[in-house]
Amino acid sequence: SLLIGWLTDRFGETLLSLTAFILLRMGSGGYHFKSPIVCMLSTIFVSTIPPLIDLSREWTTLVTGTSLLLFLLLAPSNMRGYHTLPEKYYPVLKLFCTSMIASNFLINSDTVALVSLLQGISLFKWKEV
């Protein structure tokens, strides 16, 4: 991911994208692919494509709001068997993730907005692929 970010002259944004994705993923869970190759490719996609998309301030706000709503409704999701943290701490994880996303209303990063939306979509209960 970082090599792609460097090659596309978006290294800093790709690092931000990767960091945001990892933190949100750790705190909210989400869909798990059976194949590690598919998981790796999806992580590369989620961390390299958002930095290449420029959104207006209005779209960034809309995407951030949509992401926040998804996390408020769905997070954490699909964490049993993948996470060792006791369930009593799940509200703390939700607070961490929603606070991180809500901070984007101040930061206004289109990259963070798009990564949050993609991770938010992974929180739905999908059939395994």
C-alpha cells in the first residue's frame, strides 16, 4: 500500500488511510474474508484508492455523517472469535470509533471519510464469500 502511495505521489494520504483503516477495523470488527489473499487485496484497495479520490467539503461532510451513522448502528460487528477483548468493553470500542469519525467533521479529510465509509459497510452482516 505504501509503495503504491509513493508511486502515486500520495504517500502521506496512503499512510493516513492505512492507519485510519487499521484503527477503525480493530475497534469495530466487520466482515472477514475466508481467504487471506482476498483480505490482503481488499486492505490494499481500502488503503490506496481513497487517497486518489478528491471530494468537495460538502461530500466529505455527507460521507462522514453516513459513516458515523453506520458505526452508531452497527459497531462493533462480527468480533467473536476474532477479538479477545471481553464484550463488556464493546461500548468503549464504539465510542473510540465514533469519536474518531466525528473528529473528521473538524479535520475534513476526504480520505478518512472514504475509509470510514468502506469500513462502515463491512459492519453489515454479509454472507461469507
